[in-house]
Amino acid sequence: MSSRRTKSSKEDDFSVIPRAAVVRMISEVQPDVRCSKETEDFFVACCTRFVQHMTTEALNICWFNKNRKIMSYHALAALERVGFGEFRKDIMAAVRNCKLTAARLRRKGSRLENLGVPLEVLQRQQQDLIDQARRHEEELAQHESAEMMEEEGTLEVRVKQEFP
């Protein structure tokens, strides 16, 4: 019997890098070249295995340093350890880009920033809409009140006519 663990197909599905992402990366590198499904599957498997291997290396470095959380510097050290140190500059640029994107998302202002309208103008427009809705509600209430008074008046007239 083999000492190697076998995964169920369900576990394999969870550990696979999205096929569309891999295909997109392939087409970005070589836009005029197409790959067969078998080749795409091969690249997906390679990417998945690479991520698993790098995660294991980073985890070993993390444990050696007595840390409990894998940080980006652990991943960079793992890259050095497996011989991919030449990509350090590119990876650092990608890490900075990820941090900037994450910071922008945390601020949750990115949708408002993309509008190109100052926040003060948006707040003023919002307040105008609230005021407009409030006036509309008041007008409806006055109109309903007037209708009720009118109905009461016609009811009184009818009562007086029927019971003089």
C-alpha cells in the first residue's frame, strides 16, 4: 500500500486554481497561441501544485520562526528557498499593488471615488432628496386630511337631510 494520501474528488475541486484565471494568464502571455483542454488542465494542475508547494515552504519558515501566521515575507523567503529569488522585485511590486487595492477596499470609498463627484455635492443631493420626500409625505397627509374632512362634511349634510 502506498503511504501517499489520496484526496477525494471533492477535496480536489476545492484546491484547484480557477481554470478561467489560468486560461486568462496563458492568453495574456501568448495572445496568438491557443491551448488544448488537456494542456489547460496540465497548467491548472501545475499552478495548483506550485501554490501547495510554496505554501508548505512558507509554513515551514513560519514555524521555524515560531510564528502562527504566514506573512508575505515568509512567502518571499520560500521563493528564495526554492530558487525563484530572481522574481523578488516583480513579486514585491505585486504585493504593494495588492496592499493598495486592499486599503482602497477597506475605505469602501472606491465606488464614490469613481463617480468623480465631490462628497459634499453627493451629501447635498441626498439631503435634497430626503427633504423632497418629506414634503411629499406632508402633502399626502394634508390631502388625506382634507379628503376626510370633506367626507365628514358631506356625511353631516346627509345626516341632517335624512334626520331633520
